[in-house]
Amino acid sequence: MTALPARRPSGLPGRPGYDLDSLLSVAVEVFNEKGFDGTSMETLAIRLGISKSSIYHHVSGKTELLELALTRALNALFEVIAEPAAGTGRAMERLEYVVQRSVYVLLEELPYVTLLLRVRGNTAVERRALTRRREFDCFVTNLAISAAEEGDLATSVDPALIGRLMFGTVNSLIEWYRPRTGESATELANTVVAFTFEGLRRRRSGEIQGSQFQTLDNGS
């Protein structure tokens, strides 16, 4: 199992029971339910059971909460591509690693990544987040191009589409995945990698023939 990097707490000392982390967690939950535009400070105060002034003790308003939430999701993704295994070795193995680790990030930071994937650039904060997200996408695309140049990616596949296809699969988890007791994040991540890469990896002629012989032997 790939070890997850330790998350650094972002909470600030404040009134008892309401540090920045707990406030942010509830805000993200409400943003995902009602949308950023549909969420008011009054809505957040009611959900938290505190006054608006108590929220302002920590942040300047809901825009700052949005920026903190999107930054948390993006920082987690960028930590993945900064890890040694994402920067050394053959591009195909690095690509697989980034996809697998991104699944872990999505599961660990599910509400925050969900919010990130739903922003449409309606505010300056959202546009900055989308710019950073495109930088991540560009890193993945360049890995796919390198994998093709190294001969590990099927030549029938356009490397420029690989990132979108792979992360379309990863990102679809936000629509249906719900954490369940005893469920293995490793198993889910490995399944996504296997499903995504099985048809992408270039087969050598000997491997293809061997696979065909194996099929014939099993059928005899």
C-alpha cells in the first residue's frame, strides 16, 4: 500500500469547538450542497449553530473559505507530483503512480476535491484554482507524451487525450463513491489503475503471441 503523506493541520486557535479546520469542513459541506453562490454567511452560521461574528473571528467571509478549501485540494494534488516516484523512472510507471496516488487524494480529501471539480471560474478565486488545475493536467499530459516517446504507450492512442481520459475516470468517483466501513482505498486505487492502463500499455509482439497461446491452451 502506498503511504499517504501526513496532512498538516491548518486550524488556528479560536473559540472553543470552532477552529478554522472545523469551520472549513462545514463550509465545504454546505458549498457542495447549495453551491457557493447559494450559500450565505447566515446559512453557514445556522449550520454551525454560531453567530456570524464568530465566523468572522476566523475568516473575512465566504470567499476566503472557498479559497482555503480549493487551495487544500490543489496542494494535495501537487504534493503527489512532487513525490520522488512521480519524477523519476520511466514515464509510464510515473503516470501510473500519479493516477494511483490521485485516487488516494480524492478519497482522503473527497469534499474538497469535489468542490474543486465543480468550480466554473465564476469568481477570481475560482479562476486562480482552474489555472493551477490546468498546470496539474499539463504535467499529466507531458508524462503521457513521454511514455509514447519511450515506446510504452500504444501508438493508436493520442497522448494529448490520455490525461483527460484517465482523470475523467478518477474524477468520476466524486459522483458515486461513498466511504464505507472496511472498504480498502488500496483496492479501489489499484482497480482504477488496472482498468485505465490495461488498454493503454503497448504490447510487445512476444507478449501478444504469448497471450494468444495462453488462451489457446486454456481452451484446449
